[in-house]
Amino acid sequence: MADTLPPSTALGDVAARQLANATKTVPQMSSITPRWLTRLLHWVPVEAGIYRLNRVKDAGSVNVECSGRDERELPQTFVDYVENPREYMLSAVNTVLDVHTRVSDLYSSPYSQIGEQLRLTIETIKERQERELIVNKEYGLLNHIVPKQRIKPRTGAPTPDDLDELLSLVWKEPAFFLAHPRTIAAFGRECTRRGVPPPTVALHGSQFLTWRGVPLFPSDKMPLEQGKSSILLLRTGESRQGVVGLYQPNLPGEQSPGLSVRFMGIDHRAIASYLVSLYCSLAVLTDDAIAVLEHVETEKYHDYKPEYK
């Protein structure tokens, strides 16, 4: 005969939970990343959505001379400009968010449904923004690099020698490396194999590997295909003739630089719509502001065996 449970002498958990309030989190989204690239770039406001990049036509033609202690004639010179400079047009990342008014009216405690829907939509748009800054065919970093600033690894995996080579190409005040997390892990393995573990540095509340004092920042927006990826090295800022981000200031409904949210109205189905727009682009002011280590193997591992005498 089956055992029978004794009768309850106090209120049970299941019934008690009917009177309890659960502590709720805001909606979580695993696709949200730190977006280091957009944080680290210097952002320049752009008027009318156009950024004109003016350059010296031929720096080598500027003639100067160290004068001696005589009355020799001084050289005459001038600096010419490129007559048809490149103009960058801002690109837009857009979407329309729909929220049923019944949902926002009835289910907005303790968190606003509209506020959380907008927050997650904006996070997704900013994730797309960083991806476009890297891979966009018109203005992405990987498509801005001239042939002389492109190199390949010596042995397939990224080694300290390869990063030294990158530093020789962007030697004027390099700011940071940018690579896929798996690429950074591969570089760490190569350093360990050679007995030169890279130092770490605390930046923005996180720890990062460095090489020659330059930090390596991770981004999962760096393309990773068939186990191969790239490592970028950048110099940033207008004053340093580096890489700059571009955005449109003073937008209607501006929430942050270049990002606006505008209410579009409520239709006959009681659905409220919000236009979310982000306007941005990127410019490389001089060719030597960026370099890339291409076709880097990220799946090369080593078997560390102890040596016995």
C-alpha cells in the first residue's frame, strides 16, 4: 500500500507564492556587447550629413632648406591641395518599432513596456552600427586600407612578430588593436608558446591584453570565416590625422549623438509606432592611420609537454 503524506500543518510554498511579488529583471539580450570600437573612436559632428576630407596633393614637393650663415637665396614653395577631395555621406540605420497601446497601458509595471522595447531596439541598432563601421563596403575600416598597409602573418597564427610589423606601419601614436575574441586568444597562445605572455591593463573597468603597451580590444563584429580573421591597428582623432567617427548633431528627438527616436502616431489597430534612426559614418584621414594583419589563423593550438631529463 502506497505511503500517504501526513496532512499539512502550515501554509505550503505553492499557495504562499500566490501572495508574493517576484523580483523581476529588465529584459536581457545576449547579443549586446561592449562595442569598444564606437567607444574608442573620436566622433566628429557633421553639418548637412557631408564630411569633406581635404589632403596635401604632394607633400614631397614642399621645398624647405636649413639656411647657412651666408646670404644664399631662400627656396620658394607652396602647398597644393587635392582638387577633388573625397566626401563622406552619413549612412542611416533605421527601424520602426510597433507597440500595441493595450500592452503598454496594462503591462508597464514595474517596467515601462515602451521604454524597454525602445532600449532593446536601440541596443540592436548600435550593434549594427559597429558592424557597419568595420565591414561596410563604402566606409568600413576593412575597406579603407591601402595595399601597403596590408600584411599577412608569417606562420598563419598571429605572433608577436606580426603585431610588431603592424606597429611599424602605424607608428605615429597608435591607439589600439581591434580583433575578434578568438583571434586575441590565438595571439595569447602564441605568446605563451614563446614564453612572452603579454601584459594586461585595466581600461574602462575591464582587463585587456596589450602588446608593446598598445591594448587589444575585442569585437565579435570582426569577420571570422573558416577559422580565419584579421587584426586592425588604428590611430584615432582629427588632431592626430587618424580615424574619426562621423555623426549628425541636433536631430529631432535626439537620444544620444546621431541617434533619434520619433513618435509616428497610432493607427486604427491601436498600434503606436516609433521611428528609430542612427546616422553615422567613418573617415580615415591619412593612409598610415590604419593597418591590417589579414588571413590570421585562430584555431592553431600547441601541445605543451614537460621536458624530462
